[in-house]
Amino acid sequence: MNIIELAKQAGFVEYELDDGTTEAFDKRYAKFAALVAAHERDAIMKSIEELRPVENNPLLQNKPAAFWIENFRQIVYARGTT
């Protein structure tokens, strides 16, 4: 699903211009969405980088991929609560 469809689901609607025509979607919404997405990516990567000290912890070095996937999943979904 793209940003325009998400915005419409959130209640953003078409608007009428001064000349009586209708603009389908304000491009500022797409720009705002891109900024929010970039901010979220940066915040998630910062959270993942905070796991870096485990490199030196022998108890965590040989954990299977599923262990790390679960940790990353928790980091990503925790972002939805902040």
C-alpha cells in the first residue's frame, strides 16, 4: 500500500483549488510521510546499534538467527508504542 492510500484511509481527502478544480492529493503529505519514514528508520537503526556490545559477550555470540530476528522484531514493534 502506498502513502496516498494510507492517507486516504486516515481521512485525508481531496481538496478544491481556487480555480474550482480538485487536487487529488497534496504532495506535502507524501513529503511528510517520507520524512517520518526516514526518522523511524534512523531510530530503529539506533536501537539496533545499541545491541553492538553483544559482539564482545561470549554468551550471545553464537545465538541462532531466530534469536536476533526476534530481537529486531521487538525493536521495530516497540517503535509503535512510543
